[in-house]
Amino acid sequence: MRVLILGAGAIGASCAFHLARRGVGVTLVERAAPACAASGKAGGFLALDWCDGLPRGPLARRGFALHAALAGEVEDGPGRRPVDTLLVAPARGGERAPGLGRGFRVLERIGTPETTALVDPARLTRALVEGAVAAGARLRIGTAVALEPAPRGWRVLLEDAAIEAEAVVLALGPWTGRVRVPGSLPPVGALLGHSLRFELAAPPPPTVFFARLDPARHGLHELEIYPRGDGSVVVAGLSRPAAPPPDPTAVGPDRGAAERLLEAARAVLPALAAARRVEPRACLRPLSADGTPLIGPLPGRPGLWLATGHGPWGILEAPATGELLADLLTGASPRIDARAFDPARPSAAG
């Protein structure tokens, strides 16, 4: 079997990784470079049980376990770092964690090193692509324009060529609907998220902060602070719905967003003022109509598959998504129940 995967973010890279390691012939097609969009700029937060009770709960738990396994088996791995996770806010009483800004107190410990962790999403995506290539997959740079039926599957029309395969996986995130396909696709929206990447002289302690803020004082309602093991800190916040531009590399922050994030981040964690470099960033995360990922075959079009719509949990769920899609596509018994993620479910139609 030959499979084309459109999109080399974390989801597409994981699909390629799992399929190639099962001996499937895979070509991974990406417009610019692996991790050129959200997978290169996301926070990389992992949580074992935060999605329990939701349809995606088993996918999230499986993803958390596979991240731990990947950290030990993938060369130049994703930089997984177990962390404590604290909910903090301006408050008069309560515990004050080391490094917190004046007036901030710990409201609750919401994660432990056993239940929460961080990865570097760009490193994760590149490691998955490299692992897929080492197992026989090919990476091709090009822009997919349209799909059309072929005698033995599908023909993918690129801007400068055409490729045929028995199966095609659409893993293009918010750009999934930009490729012309026969029939309709479930809608995939986009959420624009802003972040800052701080480079510090030494790695900060392994503690993630979810901060509730006073908008009158801090300019926004909440902030997330992710300290990675390489000495960088990613601060994320200020999300809104957005329309994706034609070129994924053209996504940029709103005017004034970086300044607002910077002021609030330094209020929560004053040590960030000593950063050697601060990089403003923005990314678009794909959202399905009902908030649950779309993973599986499209009805009435044999050989056409979706893997998208993960929202803010795409990095967490990427390894399990690739595994699940590989199970379904090769006819293996899935490790988790795939029915909740069926693209044909009524709630996915919006």
C-alpha cells in the first residue's frame, strides 16, 4: 500500500511515523517544512487526565503514555520534561511559590510530574519525521491543490506535479478545507493563539504556571507559563477565532499582543525580565465543530482519511492519533475506541 499524508505538523508526522514503522509506503507532503505552523510554536503542555470524561479522554491518556515512550526511543527526542503545575492568581492568602511576582499566590496544585509534562513541539515533529524517513518514508516539499479519483485510489495535484496513492490522509490543520476534494468535508475552524518565547541563561525550575489575572491591572484574563529544559520559557495567551491565510508561514501576532503578554508575564514571573532574547509568535490551532478530533475515513470516498481538529490538545494527542490512524488504515485492532473520532458523526458537521 502507498499512502500520501498531506501536512507535516505533529499530527501528520505521527501518522507517517506509525505507518512507516509498519512497513507501509508513505510520502509526507508539506508546503514549507515540518513544524512550520502551530507545531513549531505551540506550548507543548501534556496532561494525563485533564480530558477525562470527554470523548477525547482515551486519546489524551494514550497520547500521554506514548510521549513517555517516545522520549526514550526516538533519537534527539522531543525534550520531554515532567513538571509540577500550579494555578496561581493575585491573592492575599495562600502559598507563595518561589519566583512568583508580588501579590501572586498558589491557589491549587493542578498537576504533578506524574500527570503533567512539557515537550518541545518542533523537536517532537522533526523527530517523528526523521523516524518515519528512517523507516522508509519520503518527505516531499510541495503544495497540495486538489484531489481527484484515480484508477487505484487518489491523485493528489500539487502546484508542479501529481502523485497517486491508494490512500490519502488530510492532516493540514486549519488548512484542511483549502484542498479541493470531491464532496464536502467536516468544517475545521481555527483559533489564533499568541505566545512569547524567552531565552534564559539557565533552565528555570520545572514548574508550569496557569495564572488568573486581573484584566484591569494586567491587560488580560489568563496566562500560561511553560519552562522548558533547554532554558527557554514559552508564555501563551490571548486566543481568538481567525481565518487562516493561504500561506501557513504568514501567520503572525495581532498588533499589541506581544506587549500585553510581555507585561503580564513579567508581573507573574519577574525573572523573565532577565531574558537574553524574547521572540513574539502566533499560531493557528484547528478546531472541529464539536471540539473532538476528526480521525478516520471519509464516508463514500474509499481511501480518503482525516486527521485534524484537535484544538489546544494537538501536541498531547499527536502520537496517539498517528497510532490510531495507522491501526484503522492497516486493519489492525485499535488500542482505543475510534467511534468518537469518526468524521461521519453528526456532531462533526456543525
